[in-house]
Amino acid sequence: MPHPIRILQISDSHLFVDSKKRLLGLDTEASFHAVVDLAKAEQAQHDIALVLATGDVAQDCSTRAYEYYKKVVEAEFKAPILWLPGNHDDSKLMTECLKECSERVSPCAYDLDKWTIIMLDSSVQHEVYGLLKQDQLDYLDRTLSEKTGQHVMVCLHHHPILCGSHWLDGHNLKNAKELWAILHKYPNVKTLVWGHIHQEFHAVHEVNGHAIQCYAPPSTCIQFKPRCYDFALDTLNPGYRWFDLYTNGDFKTGISRTEQSFQMDMQSKGY
């Protein structure tokens, strides 16, 4: 089998304008660096083709967060970054900060040999839940109609499949039905990837024999405890996800977590 294309998903970093600020007691900048250092060490034998920033890069809508994430990731991996906003980001600010690479900010499509990566903006200003507005859905449908000869990965921030945590599933993608209707028109869509839920996740969404593999990664900072009715933090360490993409449409994926743990307020009721 030909050598695969390796890409990384480094998500939900929640960086602040002030590096001394903490998220529920956790130093998000330190944990971000720990995850990047881990990925660099683990991926030393691989050529990284792409890094996916799947939302909540910033905790406080600061320009510094995007500039800092870009500076660190590009320096370590020498790879382009694809960007999309989460509910803690400001999509207009993100676009403005990244105007020199605007072709890699959602909505966008990026070709890697026989694969195409599509990034969508599911953020809603001043809301935690997600929604793909009509322009995003139209972009997705149009792009997929133009990429029928490619294998496709689609990325967004909010989860279109319930993850099993009552509090978090209230902040899901509200028009998931419309998304699935488009995706299942195109059998070359192989996988759907998101952030937001701060936990490792895998599910399969199948319609008429077309199975789309769905994934979320650990956050680079705090982890949400799975299958909890109310907000709860997990004790698992920060991490990232990698994908190997093969020219025949197959792919492999996995996650890694830091050995280093980080202090946080485990009694917190949310943020």
C-alpha cells in the first residue's frame, strides 16, 4: 500500500490574550505546548502534511490566540493549518487575523492528493450551540458536487451526533439533519471530524449502506467526563488526534495524550 498522508488535529486550545490566565485552574498555554511537544516527538518520523484547528482556539476572542497557535504549530510542523471557529471564537476576528492565509479559513476546501478536506463554520455569535447557516450548507453541497473523484473528510466544530452527556448535547449542532442529508448524497465522503466535546469519540453514521466514520479528539486543555448528566471534568490528560489518509480512500486514526498532568478545579460546575 502506498505511503499514507499524515495529518494532525490539534483542537480546543482555549488560549488567552494573557498567558497568565487559567481555564478552571488549568494553564491552557502550558498544556497546549505539552501537546505540541508530544506530537512533535511522536511524529518525528512522519512528514506532517496538514494540521486541523477545529475550533475554540481562543477562550477570550483574542487576536493573540490565533497568532500564537499559528506561530507555534507552523514552527514545529512546517505544515499548513486549516482553520474553523468554535463557540468561543469570533469568526470575523479569526478571518481578519488570518487574512494572509484566508484560503485556509472556513469555509474552505484543501486537496491532498486523492483526498479533499472541507472546513465548515458552525459557530453562532454569542451562542454555545452550533448551526450550519445556509451559505455553509450550500458551500458544502457545491464543493462535494465538484469533488466526486476525491475521498473527502469534512470538519466542523459542533457535534452532529449526540455524545451521551446531557449538558453537552444541549450545545450540539442544531441542524444536523440538513448536514447528513447533504453528506449522504455523496458516497465518497469517508469521515466527519469535529471538536467541541473535549473527549475522544467515535461513531458511525450509516444511511443506505453509506457509512461515515465520525471522530472527535481530546482537547489540548481540560477534558470533559463522558456520559455525565451535568458538567464534569475528567482526569484524563490533554491530547491530539492523527489521521493517515491512503490514496484508495482507506484511513487510520488514533489519539495520544501527554504523560504530564495539569492542575485544575475538578469541582467546577462549568465555565
